Amino acid sequence: MLHIIYGADSFARREALAELRASLDEDGALATNTMTLRAADSSAAEVIAVCSTPPFLGNSRLVVLEGALKQAQGGAKQGRRKKAEGEDPGLSAWAGLVEFAGSMPETTFLVLVDGVVAKENPLLKALQPLSAVHACVPPGPKELAGWAQARA
């Protein structure tokens, strides 16, 4: 299963990831089956290899990939020539991951975590139909008091 957690509210992003992690840890073995990768230090092939590894003595594997959406968005800004040729440069680094997402093992949960990204982000657009998307928007001034009261 693929999850995308992004948005300006870093607190809500952390909570959404913690909630997902708690829901997956049925057998107490998720700690040994969790891998966090930074997009800047990883390739699509490395992420696919980690996602393809079966969980060790547990029911689920959690793979958290940080920064891939922003990296894809940055690539979209950089390469107009490639885009004119039909190739989306923002998506090219993660094209293998997009192909793999539909055939990911049922025991693997891949979570893309990122801050603010554009709605036209190529990676977000490509993966959105295949994933559960959690957009984390901070509460507005009118909702903030109610949100704080509910949290207390």
C-alpha cells in the first residue's frame, strides 16, 4: 500500500505517520521492519529493493521516503527542453518507482513524506491514483482555538 503525507503542517505530518505506524504494528515487529530513506541519498532502484524485501519475523514492512515529491518538483522546474521532448524531468528519477507502485508486495507500506508541494507536482500526480493521500494543512485562525481545545 502506498501513502503520501505532505503539507505545511509538520505536526500533522508527524501524527499521520505515527498513526499509520501504530496501526501497522500488530505484532510488535514493525521496529525491525521499518526503513527510512532520504530521496536525496537514494535512487528509485534502492527504494524498490527495500520495498521488495519481505518483512523479518513480522506481518508488515514500513518504508518511509522523505523528500521525493520536492525532488521531483525541482526537476520539473529545471528541464524545459526534456519536457518539450515528451519526458518529464521531474518524474524521470522516480519513473521506476511509479511503475513498481502498482505491483508492490501486500506486506509493504511505502510512505512518501514531504512538506509543501505544488498541486501540479509530477510525482504526486502520477502516484495519487495508486495511494492514500494525506494533505496536512495547518488549522486557520478561526479553527485554531477549537483545535487546541480538542487537543488539550
